[in-house]
Amino acid sequence: MKKLTLILLLLLLLAYKSNSQETLDSNKYILSMKEPVGVEFWLCFMTNYKNENQSSKNALLLELFITGDEDANVNISIEGISFSKSLLVRGGTVQSVVIDPLAEIKSQEVVERGMAVHVTSDKPISVFGLNRRYQTTDTYMGLPVNVLGNEYRIMSYHIAESLAPEFTVIGVEDNTLVTITPSALTNTGKAPNKPFEITLNKGDVFQVKSETQRALLRRNNIDETKADLTGSLIKANKKIAVFGGHECTYVPAGPPRIKACNHLVEQMPPINSWGKHFYIGQLKGRSKYTYRVLANYPNTKVFENSKQVALLQAGEYFEKNSSENIQITADRPVLVAQYSQGFENGDRIGDPMMLLISPTQQFLRKYRFATPVNGSWNHYINVVVPNSAINSFILDGNRVQANKFEPLGISRYSIAFLQVPFGTHYVTASEPFGMYSYGFGYGDVDAYDAYGNMGGQSFMEYIPKTDTLSPLADLLINNNKESLIIRDDRTDDTGI
């Protein structure tokens, strides 16, 4: 009788799926999948820490890391500072290129003509950026022009004393009209939630910063969350590139405030490539991390391990500290970021960094990446792999033992935390998986520092289409106790 009851329950769930989901989720689905490689990129380097501190110890290092499967002739140019470099990147390798420090964007709400970093190639490549000062480092994954969009929201963080949240907008076509709606008062006085317009030509960069703590205090306002640019909305009539982050911030914001600060940066994916199903893993060597979930649509429900934790309106975010591997789901597409915490959170390791979490629907079967800094650093990757693909997972030509993986709850995924040496690396599996690269400094020189970025993701655009795939069901028997697990987390699923 018990088995019959389970079968009837399954049939009822399948009937619910086929009859009700068409009306519940008929407004979103997948148009096409685009790989995160391309032949043209428009990138930039935002302000890192304090410009006035220009000692040799605090010298700015800007660097690009370029890789591809085939030999590629690559050109890098920055018209505004007359910078130009050409190089051959051999297939299967990662080559680094130092960029003139004059490429750093220092201005606020001024159109910087021709200050974008323009990367072109005769074969598809991936590009990663490094922005580093002494003990304040972060990295980002560059997005090629073919995956850029017209609408973005910013992921950033709270202010930190005289250091501000920031974002940049880059024109990739002439006569691009951009409408910016900041979520907080900007440092030049643009009001929150009131749109303003700018016009960008190809290669122009426009940087926005929030007011600082000093400005808040002058207005007798001590609520630092009011100066966070997270959720700012950027729309344009043509494709644009958008970056978000912070000059140097503390994570978490507190109270109490956890020191010390670090630069944050990621290139923002367009809203039409956001997702609804994510896994966030612990950071190797760290006891806690912070994460944020950002909404673009009203009444977005957010779940942590299937328990609702937030109901967000457009432009709102949910933030939480965690010490566990967790699953994040939402009933509408969201953007998810993970932050490492400051050195003084009790770990005495590293400092803040920000990386974006890939939705499971955007996972890839292979990633090529480089650890960006040498010296006293521990470099790691977190990989989220379907259980059925664990035995196929390869790192640098070697199969990773299955006992390196641990289950992610009762999902069909597992996670591994793998240390890698300085250099270039290649990971593959038989099924799409998620990969994140990060590192923490130690010792007299590199302590109080960290970096992190996603290894890559595909970019799927949503159009109206119904989900006709039935959920998957597994019957588990343990100590004479039977459990029926219903999952709806495949690439083409939109959730029960």
C-alpha cells in the first residue's frame, strides 16, 4: 500500500506540473545560448582605493589574462591614452598583458572619451581582468560584445568611510543614449531613484560613485546602507558594457564592522541572462561568507534551501552571512553574488572580494583559467558538478577523485573545493557544471588580500515558452524509511 501511495503522489505531482505550470511560468523561457567567448570586448578598470596614495608600495597593477582554444591574434587598444599592443595567444594557453595604469577611471560622472579597453581577436577568446594595489585586489570575467545587453542592474556594497561604491557604463556603439537610475545619492548630487541621461560613443566610459560616509555625516545621516549603489538600473537604446563594485570596502558592513577593506569588481551580466537556481559553496580556509540576491521584478520570492527568506521588489536585495553550502532559488530571475569577509572576522585570512554566482541553467562543460597573482597566495576553485558527472571531472588532464566531492543537500549536484598552483588550468566534465576561481594572500606582503571571479557561464535569453518537462523523482530507502524526492532543476526546467 505504501508504494502505491507514493506512485499516486507522483502521478498527482506530474499532473499538477503539466496542467498548472503553463499558466504560472508562461512568461519566461530560453531564446538561445551564447558562450562567454568572443572576438570583441569593451572593458575598463574602475577606481581602486585612494588615488592620492601613489607610493611605489601602493603602485597600481592593471592586467588582462587572455585564453582561447585556438591560436589567436589579439589587439588591445585604449584610444584615450594612446595605448596599443598586439600579441599572439597560443591555443590552450593563458597569456597576461600589463595595461598602462593611466587606464584607471578616476573621474565621477564625466564622460571619459576613448578610455575603454578595446580587445579584438581573429579567433574566439576569453578575457579576465585584474585590478590590484597593495593589499587591495580583485578580478573579473570580461563579457564579449555578443553577450552584452541593453538593461542592467548593479551589484555593489555599502560605503566604507571615505571609499565609495561605484559602477561604470561603456559605450560600444556611437550615439548610445543611456538612462541611469541610481539607487542612492551620487557623490555629485544625483538623487536616488530619479533617472538621468547621458550619451556615449564607442569606447566612452562613464563612472558613478555614491556619496561617502563623510557626506552622510554632514547630512546627519549615519545609515550606510543609504549610500549603496546595489540595485541601480541602467538602460540604453543600444548595447552597453557595465561594471559594478567598490573602491575598497569592508564585508560584512556590521555592526560590528569587520576590517579590512578590499577592492570589489565584476562585469555585470545583462538582466535577460539572470537565473533562478544557484548553489553557493563555502570558501576554502574561511569560516563564513556573505551573499546577496538582487531582484529586478516585483514580488520576487527568494528561497534558501527551499525555505523562503525574502520577498523582494524591483531593485531590492537580500543579504545574509553563512557558513554552509546552500541552494538559492527564486520564482523570477535574480542576480546572486558571494563576498569573502574581512581579515578580522576570526579567520585571519584574506580580505573581501566579490564573485558572481552562475545559475545552474548557464553552466558550461569546460573552463580555462589562470591564477592571476604569484607570491604568498593560496589559489582555489569551487566546482559544482552533477552527481552523474563526478567520475568524468578532469582538472589539468587528471581525474579528480570522487571522494573530493560532497553532496549539496538532497540535490542532484555535489561540490568540491580544490587547491590549484599558480599558473594556467583547464577543467572539463561530461555535463555542464559551475566553476569559481578565488585566492587569499598570506605572509608579510600579501596578507589582507583576496580575489575572486566566476570561471565563466553561458548566456541564455528568455522568451515566452512553457515548461513541458515533468519533474524527476527518486525513491530513497534508508533504515526502512522511504522518501520520495521530486526535483525540477534541469537546464530546461523553471521549477515546480
